[in-house]
Amino acid sequence: MLKALGKKQLIVGVIDLSDESAIEDEETVAARIRNALRFVDPDRLILAPDCGMKYLPREKAFGKLSALAKAAERVRAELG
């Protein structure tokens, strides 16, 4: 189904905001990114949190976004 989108970019939420008490570890987020890459080319993938970031306490939001950034850097390095 995603391949039918053609060359459009796809935004994928890789940070779960439904549980504000937990901050995902880097490997969990990297696994979500790798899963998305099974369906869309890297140059079309835009990583994002799920909706609701503004409702999190600042330290939780920062932790979740840090995990996203580190995971993206890790997967980018794996791709070469």
C-alpha cells in the first residue's frame, strides 16, 4: 500500500507519546525506523513523534526527541 504512494514523502511517528512516563531507548526507536524502511526508501522517510508532544513535560519531551535523534543517526550510519 505504501509503495502505491509513488515518490511522495512519508512522515512516520516513531516515538510513542501515549505513555509519558516512559522514554524509549535508542534501539527501540531504531527498530521502528528500520521497520518503516521496509516499506519506504530512506530519501522519502521523514521521522516524527506521534501527535501530542506539546502535552509532555519538558524533560520527557527532550528525552524522547533525543532518542529519536540518536536512533536516526544510528540507522543513517547503518545505511552508509
